[in-house]
Amino acid sequence: KMKYVVGANRVLSVRDGASLMRDEKLSSLVFVTDDGGVCGILTEQDVVRKFVAGEGINHRAGLLMQAQDMMTKDPVCHKVSAKGENYVEACLQLMAKRSFRHVPIVDANNRLVTCVDVSTAVASGKAVTLAHTLSFSAGKLLRIFRASKAGSTATSFLLESDTVRTAALKMAAEKQSSLLVVNETAALIGIVTESDLVRKVVACGKPFDLRIPEVMTPNPFTVQPEANPFDCLHEMIKHGFRHLPVVENGGQVLAILDILSLVKISYRSHVQMKACNEHTTDQCVWDNLVRNEIPKRDTQEVTGEQDVEIEDMETHVSVEETVHTTEQATSLDMKPSEQLALQLIMESKFEEAIAHLSKAIEEEDGTLDKIRLYTRRGHVKSCVGYLDEALCDLEHARTLGRSVEGIQEPVRNTLLNGIYEVFVEVLIEKGRFEQVVTECEDIALAPEKTNFFVEQLEKEVAKYKDLGKTLFMNMDYSNAAVTYTNALRAQQAANKIKQEQASSNVLHMMAILYGNRAACYQRMNDLKYAIQDASKSIECNKGYTKAWVRLCNCLYDKGSYEDCLQKAKDAIEIVQKNNEPSLFEKIKHYRDRAQDKIDAKQATRQVNMNSIKALGQVFAKTAINKETTENQALQSNKD
């Protein structure tokens, strides 16, 4: 029985509807006619905006007003044409295009089959497009608004003294379904969602003048700008969250990521963006993501210890309403083309936005305005994967920033640093690690920024390492070797930026990478480079016994038995100290085989020497006999 289905003729008050949502952990109710057709849907957003924020309505009206009066009538449905059809992908596309969070599914006769919720659709593991389009940094969603004079971001806040009614009015006015709660020091202390208002206020018949701390979810889970959206999805599904605040190290709230936003990002940009790992299958990625957290049915609600529900049908994608410009940004005297571009960005129409930003650049005369426009266009291009073009725009902005006259040096430095940070991030994504080192050497970096770039490079190391493993398992040894080379380049760049002696962990990582690349070369029968890499692996970490095994193996295959024997003897001492019996047996195996080869070679050499000696004796005896015969003949002639 579908618990979210309500008969159209059923007498159901708003309070009873909210109670049903709370008790069954639902975020919507679907109203159907006697013949099973869908006539309306009541979401938590409907309850908050039409009831709690409704003019002249108080909490007592919840028993008098009918839920049908608040529902969205004749909602858009998705029709399935065949039994067992995978409708999840189509529903998510519809959600992305229309900003829906719920889509009723009907059959060929327009009778309700089920209702898909964006959270359960994502958690089902059937949305394969998401797996290939969410491998970029969440910080990229904020880049667009980090251009000159529009660099700050903000989100809506509530104070501890605010009421439920205030929260509902603010949600309705700003078309948001969540608000962050801060204390008198502006520190984040909680979050209020539409779900909180419906389940904790309306369903309980509590008054709307209730204070926010009584209904908010305290200490919400947060992520930092460098978080991977795919990892964020994992956390959302695991804990039952539908959104995550993005917070900098200093505690400043930058944005709000929610599931629908990630879905919309994916479907808006998957044509342009490529996955970091194109060789990983869709199902493999999703298996790693959801594991055992997948709901048993796609109609089952995803719940957690704290039921946090944020964005709803009005949620915007990426930079739509996840970030908002400050008063300073919105007060800029922008050309119509730039204003239209910003609106297109808010709608995730990045290609059109780029075209209008290009037009704005042509129309603009002021140097500072051009710097802002080039930087903004570079941000947008980097978000949709046009990295080379993004670098060109950012470099152009930097050049203008260095040459612009009439501004104070502190202002110039702030302007250039903002461009520089994104420029380096794009270089890292592009894989131009050596240039990253050069850029970092040319400017004095603050310690926290140095650490940030090092962390980004080390994430690239981990990414390439995992990709190399996948390629190796698929027997694509050539590309695997190239991938491990990129991982080593990224790690070496990170080491140079840190300007300190590599730690034991870093050296161990490099030992692994050299060892893995040696394995690739060995499979390609390029033993020379395999031996070189295995030796470098040992130089990085003498205790990395797998490298010793690889080195002995390659030396043996090459026929360098003396070197193999010597390295095996060196390795045995290390393996015994590490107490690794299986590797000890392998090393011992190569030692014994190398010794056998050497012994056999020596035996063969001895046999050959004996044969040569015997042959020499024969030749000598023959020569002596010949000489004797000749002497006798000569004597006979004399006689």
C-alpha cells in the first residue's frame, strides 16, 4: 500500500496531512480520483508557503482548512510505457528541467503507479548520468561569484529570537526551503527546513510565534568548498540529509548544496563535463557510493538520525540560489548583457551565459569592468569543463590587472590574488603541475593557501592512482603507466610547493606509484624502465617490500641473475624484519632460482673450459706428433 496516496474525496485537514507526512516520514502526499488518476500533490513547500506563511492564518486553522485547498493541482506526471521500465533517469531529467522534487508516475491509462522523490531516485543507483558528472570540486560552484567586485557570497539567516512565522515568510519571499540560524556572534548554530516547520509545528498544532531554537536542527553537518559533490551525495544518502552548507575554514557560510541542485548541475552540464575516471563503469561508481544504504523501494523515504530536509521545487542549480551576491555586487552598474548573463547563470544555462558575457566584454570600456567580466567568464568556462579557454580568460584578466592605472597597490594585489587562486586551481585540474609550481614561486603565498594547493595536488595524486589501478585491472597497461606518471608529477609538484623534506607518508606514496608504474612496464615487457622504477621505489622507501619483489622479478626475467641474487639477499633481511612470510617466500624463490641459474651457468662454463682444455691438449699432441714426423723425415733425407 502506498502510504502517500490520499483519495481526492477524503476529508483531510492541513494538520492531519502534516501529521501523516511526519508519521510516515513523507515529504509529499498524492491525491487521486476514484479511477486512480492524479489530481494533485501536497508538498511540504505547499504547507509552509500557503499555510504557515499565509496571510491571516493562525495555527488553529490547521484543523479547519482542507489539505486539498493547499495542494498543487494537476501536477506534471511521467507516463511509463512498459512494465519494468527504468523511469528514474527520465524523472531526474524532468526534475532538473522543471525544478521539481517529486514526480508522480502514471501508466498508459493515467493511473498512479508510484511517486518518485529526488532523494530516493538518487539513492536508487539508477541515475547513471550523475556518476559521470559530479567528480569536480564543489568550490567550482562558487567561482562564478568570486570575480572582482562580486566575489562575496551569502545566504539567508535567522536569529535565535526569530519566530516560525518569520521563517516561513522569509522562505516564501526568497523562494528558499531552508534558512541557517546564527547567534549574536554570527556563528552557525542550526538550520531550519520546511520539513522542520511541517513536522514539528503544523503536525503538532503549535503556534507560529514559536521561537526558532525550539524547531531548528542544531549543529548541522557542513562541508568545505573543496569537497567533491559526489562525496557530498554519499553523505546525504548515508545520513538522510537533503542539503549541506558549504563553510570555509574560518566559519563563513558560502552556500548551500542540496540534492536537487546536484541533479540539475549534472543534467545541465554533462554534455560539456567529462568524468575524472572515464573508465569506471556506471554501476561500479554507484556501488561504491551507496553500498548498503540504498532504500529497498524507490518510494521509501531516506531517513537518518536527524531528518534534515532542505531544498524543494524552487531550488536552483549550482550557482542559482546556492549563492547570492552581496549588496555591493548587486549594486554594480552592469550592462544589460552582463545582467542577462547572470540571470542565465542562475538558470544554469552556461553556454548562453558565456555568449552574453562575451558580448558584455565587447561593449565594456572600463578596464576594471573588463577584468571582472573576463574573470567571471573564466569562472563559468572552468565550471563546464572548458579549461583551456578558462585559462586564457583568467590570464587576460591578470594581464589587465597588472597594467591598470589609478588604483592603490593593496587593491591591485587583492584583485590579482582573487584571479590567481582560481587560475592555479584550473591549472591543477588541467594537469599542468609544473606550471603550478612556477606560479607559486612567483608569488608569496600565505600558509593556508599553500596548504590548500598542496591538498588539491594530493587529491589529484589519489585520483590518478585510483584511475591507474582501474586501467591496470583492465589490462590497459600503456595508459595506466601514463596515469601513474601524472600522479608522480602531481606529488612532485606538491613536494616543491611545500619546500620541505618529504614526510614518510609522502615517500611511501611515491614508492607505491613508482612500484605500480614498474608493474605496467613489466607487463609491456619493457624491463629496462621497470627495473629503473622498481629501484626508485626502493629509494623512496627501503622498507617497501613489494618493490623488492618487483625488482628481483624483473632482473630475473632480464637474465641479470647476479644482480637478482644480490638484491634478493638484500631484500630478505628487510622482509624478515617486516614479518611478511608470503613476500619472504617470493624473494627466496627468486634468490634460489637466480642461484640455480648462476650455478648452471658456472657449470656450463666449467664444462666448456674442460672441453676447450681437452681440445687444446689434442691440438698440442697433434702438433707434437706432426713436428716429430717432420723431424724424422728430415733426418731420413739427410741420411
